[in-house]
Amino acid sequence: MEKKKHETTIQLEQQCQRIADEIYTGQYDFEEDSNYDEPCAADYLKDILDYRITISRDKEYIGSRILVAFGGPNIWINTVDKCVEGYWGSDAVKRYYYKDNLGVDDYMEQLYECS
């Protein structure tokens, strides 16, 4: 017997896929009142809730985990594994992107280098 997915699982899958697609395509709902002239990682990540940067023992940047949703679902962008990880109750979802056309990882590396 096939188990029916809960509505929250479907919503989590859709949210993670949308974020992965935005990173892959470099396109998202860009607001015209933005401080930027075109879609970019700085604008996309302006409301991040938290982030964790992974570095090597030589202090070289490896990647980041960026918390973009919290409370209902918790959703992280993981630039090391190139995926969006979502958690809601006992549900866990990963959606991969194969290219970062938005420049999220580059932006986070610059953030690390400036600190």
C-alpha cells in the first residue's frame, strides 16, 4: 500500500525545489525597490537568519550553510554539497542544484574574506 504524503511534506519539497531552482537559474522574484540593479546573491540573501562557514585548517573557505527559513520548516542552503536541505517535524528533504548561477557561494566566500 502506497503511503500518502502529508501536505506539509509536499510544501517542504516544493519550497526546497523552488530555492534550488532559483540558485541554479539565477532568477528569483526580484523586487524593483531593491538596492541592486539586477538579481544578485547579495539581494537574495539580504534576509538570511543565520549562517555557518566551513573552512580548512589553513583557513581557506570551503563552503557555507545558510539558514533561509526557520520556525515552520527549517531550510538551509548548503553550498558544500550544493543542495537545499529542509526539515519540518520528522520530514527531511534535499534538493540539489548543479550550478550556482546566482553566486551564493561566491558571495559567502567574500563575506568570509571580509571578516
